[in-house]
Amino acid sequence: ELSDTGLPITFGRWGALRKILKDELDGDLVSIVADSSDSGDICGYEVDDVDGYVTLRTSDGRPLEERGNLVISAEGIRSTFRLLVNNDRRSLSPDEKAGLVAADIKDSGRVNVKAIVPVDMSPEYKSGYQYAWFAPDGGVGCFCGPAGAGSTYWALSIADSVDKESGEVSRFLSDDAHDDLPAVKDSVLERLKGLGTTDCNFAIDLVDRTDPGLIYVSRSEESSSVGPDLTSSDGKIVLVGDSAHGMSGSYGQNPALALEDAAVLASCLKSCEDGLGGALERYSKRRVERCLEIQRRSAERAARAMRGEEAGEDVSKWIHRWNVED
């Protein structure tokens, strides 16, 4: 709440946020490799022995034109560079990467479905607040809240079902079904209506009014660990966002943590009297400590939700009273 933290709760499209951030970057100083249509699948990097600059290489061995003295990895939870940092490597073959990703990523047994609808929340809901409801068995979580003037977001977290006799796990949506968004909408409505309660009617109404083309579907995944370092031993790679700490989204803080990363990294680089290496070491230490704490609290919250228990401790104030210099 604004009265508790002094900060408003804001929502925005990732695409719009990325454009704002990109526009603020100095094109003469920063290259965004993801925007290169021929960047391919990056598998590693080389460091020039003369000038110390980094050249990225694709899985077929091609070097990219972009060079720099520091690579900031924001590739997401399947980050190649997190694997390089964690294993103290400069390159990985496709097979090596696939094996390490399989060992590094944990599936939480849930699928997340969400969208933003161009309607205001119903009058019975207090303005500016987020709402949540969990099925008694923890199998379904429903969330909604304001997403700017005239818009409302909704999000559902739906657990896999497990056969009590055979133990066989059945996903609510198979991976192949994620792209058939009209069918996803129909399946979600059928699942919600099948719960047999009016407590989730707010979610049913929002889903029903959603253009299927605006629905986003993803498995709930997290990396098995955070750290111990977010920078490479040669000081050429630094991890931010889900590349650094892909974790349970139980508190909805993953995008906010990425922005925190950027702020802390900028602060450390701005005051790097002991050089780039010292700045990156301080960044890594500060972010690992905070992210491990949020990971612990998020995992506890997710486990309680799966068991159908109350959310428990409200850590919102602790999250939002963070200071970039802490």
C-alpha cells in the first residue's frame, strides 16, 4: 500500500518497459546483442589477450561483431552465461548446455496463465488493491488487480494433478497446448467453473472477457540455486534478472528484482574506486544475500499455497523498503 511503503504499486507491459530501458541506453557505449537478428545461439565467449575485450561466439563457432569489456547477461532462467559462471567455463557445446539446464532448472509442478483485460475492476473491489483466492486444496490460485487506468490484470496458477493410486502426474496444459490460446481460454474456464464455488467468480468473469490472443502461458520454473557468485572469475560476465536468480514468483517480485539488480550494478560501477573487479564483487555479494532471502520466503509461500494453507507472513513492507545503497 502507498500508506505503508510510500511507493505506489505499478503494472506495465514488459515490451513497453524494455523499450524505455533500451531508449535510455547510450548506443555508443552499449550493444544489445538480442536485437541482432543473426546473433544465433550464443554458446560462449573469448577474451582478447591485448585489449581485454570480449567477443561472443555462437554454437556454430561464428564470432559476433559486437565487442565490449563487460557482458551483462539478462537472458532469462535458461541463461547460458549463468551456466558459464557457475561452472567457471568460457564455452559450452549444445549438448553440455542442455544437460546443465536440465540439472539446473526445477519445475514447480504448476502452470501460470495470465493476461491484462481492458476493463476496470468491479466496484465491490477497493481501488488500487490486489486480490487473491486459493482453492482449499491449493490446486488453483487466482489473482487480479489494477493494471493502469481502464485495465485489470488476472493471473492463475494451476497445479498438476497426481493420480492417488498410480502416482502418475498429469499436467493441466501440455507444452504443445500452450500455443492454442483459444483452447487455453476454454480449458481455464472449464477448470474454474468445475471448482464449484462462487469465490472464484471474479476470475471467471475476467477470463471470459479476455481476448485469447492476449493470454500468456508458462510453466512455473526456478533455478536450483542462486550464486554463490553472479560474476565470472575473469570479471567479464555479470548476471542480472532471471539469469542471476530465476526463482519462484510467489511474491511477484521477479521483474522488480531485475530492476533492483540494474540499480545496484549501476551504483557499484559508479563508485568503483577499487576498479571494475571490486565493483562486481560488491554487486554479487549484495544481490546474492537479498535474493536468497526472497527465494526462501517465496518457496515457503508457494509450499503453503500448494497445501491450501494461509499465506502467513506478509513481507511486502520488507520487500518495498529496500534501498539501493543497502
